[in-house]
Amino acid sequence: MPRFYLDVVEDGVCMADKEGMMAEQLDEAEVEASFAVAEIMTDPRFTQLRDLEIVIRDEQRSPVSRVSLSLRRARRDKMH
């Protein structure tokens, strides 16, 4: 079973996954990355976070997929 690494990139700053995860296929790693993105973006500790990306890398650490989300908040009194 191959190992995939899910490197988190928050507003341009990369945090490399040192352990990785075992998955039968890339699809499984993409689903896990999607859940991680959703969880991080809804965490109240990250209210200033705007762009989040998870770069999925294979066992050779080559990028094979990306899951990302950009969030923009606009309050009515600050909208142009």
C-alpha cells in the first residue's frame, strides 16, 4: 500500500507532513485532504486564514495532487 504525504500550505507557508498516510489509491488521500481543509478552515483559531492548500505527495515526495480553498469574508460596512 503506497504512502502519501499531505503537506499543508497556509497563506503561502508550507508545513511538511513528516509521517504521511497509507492509502490504497490517490483518491483516498484526496478525500482525507478535503476533510482536513474543511476542518482547518472552520476552526475559530484560523479566522485570519485566507488561503489553504494541501499538496499531496507520493513516496518519492513528488506532488501528485492538490486540494485548496480560498476564503474571503466581506462585511457589509466594508464592501465597496
